[in-house]
Amino acid sequence: MIETCLAFSLSESFDFKGLSEHCKIHFHARSFREVISVNFQDQEFHIFEFGVIVYWGTNGYNPELFFSQIKKFFINPQSEKTFDFFKVTVIDDSSTDFRIRRDHLQLNSSDPLLRIAISFAMAQSVKLGEMEEFVLNEISEHSNIPQDLANKGDLNLTRKEMAKIRGRIFVTESRINLKYDLLDKPEFLWDHPEYDEYYNKTYEYLEVHQRMTVLNKKLSVLRDILNILADELQFKHSTKLEWIIIILIAIEIVMTLGEYAVKLLK
């Protein structure tokens, strides 16, 4: 009996090849394109390479029991897990429509491939949620910098600190748009197009595309602000260098005049 579904973002990614081999040896597991499906203690786990596991099972069961079995395959595990929760009702009747409403899934089949298709959208959504939280934290942490520049005309940041901030934003943006394929249709569905409807409805309900658009706009604005601030720091650094050069030239002139004066006195 399936009563609940939880999508967990556990790490940056998994050692997918090693994890696939481990699951096939130690558990009842099947591999599909971009996902490993595991039955562990009569509970269902769908594992995605970008660090997400979607659990389908009974209320009261602790998925951590399974996570502890595979934690050695986590790459850069999260200190705090990001997760989404859904209630599940299965009505094994093809005449019943698949529905998702108020985080309640009504499935019209107990077909495990149907759950895999839905899990893809959930995995993309919870991974996006992790990225959204990171960007909001970055915006909150650095929102005072432009105001400080406006009020004081100066930045309390070094060029190295600014470079680190810009680097984190660039890495996040590349992960969202390149590494995690959050906007791409899963390859699993090219092999099983009959499950398109379930994936698409879940994807639309979770507003993955709209959230991606908003997040990319926030990243773009944040990147533009940081570029302006980096230019300000570069100007500040260049000004320092110019003053150092002027001072060195002045010292050289004074020394030259001193030597000339000594020669005249002789």
C-alpha cells in the first residue's frame, strides 16, 4: 500500500555508476535512463543522479534507513535536506483520472513506471527548491552592499571576497541550466512516451518552468549588481596603484634633486 511520497534533495550529486552497481548487488533494483528504481523493505525509492531520491511508501516508515545504506555514494552531501511531501491515493481503475491537487496525488494505476514518470518532475522541483533557497540566502546576505556603497561611497569587501561571491553565483547558474537539466524532458519518457501525461501534469502543477524563469531573472539581476560592484572595486584598486606610482615618482624626483643639490654644494 502506498500512502505517501517524499522527494529529498540529499547531495550535490551521486556517484551514479557505483550506486547503480551497489543497488543491483544488494537490493532488488532496476536501472532506466537517468534513474535507478529500488525496492527496499517493501518501500519504493527512485534515485536521480543530481542528488535526489523520491520515496513512495507507507506512513510511519523512515526513509533514512535506506539513505544510510548508500550514503558513501553521496557527493557533497547537504547538511540540511530539502524535501517535498505528497499524500497518495491509488485507485486501480483506468477510467479514473490522474489528479494532483493541494499536494495530494490520485493515481489511476499501481504501475511502478507511472510513479517513476511522476518522480522525475518531483525530483526536478525539489532540486530547484534547493537552488531557490541558496539564491534567496545570497540575496539576503549581500542586499546591503549596494546600499552601503550608496551611503558611504565605499565597499567593505576585498576583491577576493567579491570574486568568491561571483563564483558561487556562476556555479549555481551553471548547475541549474547545464548540469541538472531541470528544463529538459527526461530521456526515460522517450522510451516510455505513454507516461508523458503524468510527468507533464506534475511538472505543470509544481510550476517548474515558471520558477526556473523567475530564478534565472533573480540570478541575472544579482550577477549584474555584483559586476557593477566588482568594477567599483577594480576602479578603487586601480586608483591605489596610480597613487602608489605617483608617490614613487615623487620619491624618485626628491632623491634626484637631493643628489643634484649635494653635487652643487661640493
